Amino acid sequence: MYQCVFLFSASAFSILLLSAFTNESQLNEFGYTYLDNYVSHNRKLVDSALDQLESGHTQKSLDLLQKQFADIQKGDRLYPDKGTLLKIWWHIYTSSKTETGSIGQGCLYRKRLQSSL
């Protein structure tokens, strides 16, 4: 009995796998959909972290950089977003102004960065 269930499952999986590789357009469509969802989800996280950073709450953007964006390297699709976060952090913490002024300057710097991208 178990051999029949296993044989049926293996056959169904093999047919499904072969049909996926022979229909390249569906495979590409799935890949593009997955990629779009991945990038849009992470860009929403970046925008949220930047908004928090502008309001003076730095912990969310720091957590995002340390936990979720730690493995992003040059050439990855989210590398420019990581770079934007890092540049704003660098601009805020190297500024010689007061904390409120430097966050305000970071907000202006964010707008300049996004307009140049």
C-alpha cells in the first residue's frame, strides 16, 4: 500500500518538475513575481526605517542594518537601499550639529539621495 502511494507521489512530482522545466515562460514569470515581491517588501522596510530615522528613532534602522541587511553585498538588488541607509547614518553621526539638527540634515540628505537615484 505504501509503495503505491510513494510511486504515485514520485510520479506526480516528476511530471510537475518536468513540466516546469519545459515551460520556460511560466518558470520565468514565477521568478520575476518572486523577485518583485522580495524587492518591494524590503523597500517598504527601508522606507519605514528611514521614516523612523527622520523622526529620531534610530533603533529600527539599526536593527534592519544589523539583522536583515547584514548579508547584502555589492551587486545584490537591495545594495543601493543598504547604501542609502548607511549614508544617512554616516551623515547624521558625523555631523557636528546638535542631534536634532543632524537628524534634520539627514532628512535633507535622504531627499537628495533619492532624487539622484
